[in-house]
Amino acid sequence: MDIVLMIVSILLIAIVLLQSNKASDAGQIITGGNSMLMGQMKERGAEKFITRLTYILGILFLAITLFMGF
């Protein structure tokens, strides 16, 4: 189970690093430099896949960690 947790952890780190930088867009909302709010931008294609894979890997990481704790 430890090996599975390490693999999921490495995959989760890699996928998070592959995601597009949305923090700069959020900073522009405060200053008024961005007319699009965060919720109005739709993800498409590979970006949508990476986001969903991040959710799945995060849930898997949490489930494995809780399972190993008990």
C-alpha cells in the first residue's frame, strides 16, 4: 500500500505542476485588470482532463491515507 501511495503522490505532484497558472488571473480581479471572473472561463480539452485527473488523484490520495491510518 505504501508503494501505491507514493505513485499517487508523484502523479498528483506532476499533474498539479502541469496545470495552467490561474493565480495571475485571480490577482487581476482585485486590481480590476481582468474583465473575466474566475467562474466564466471554461476549460476545454486537455485542461479539462488534467483538472479532472487532479480531482481523482486527490481523492485517491485522501482515501489511501485514511485507509492506512486506521
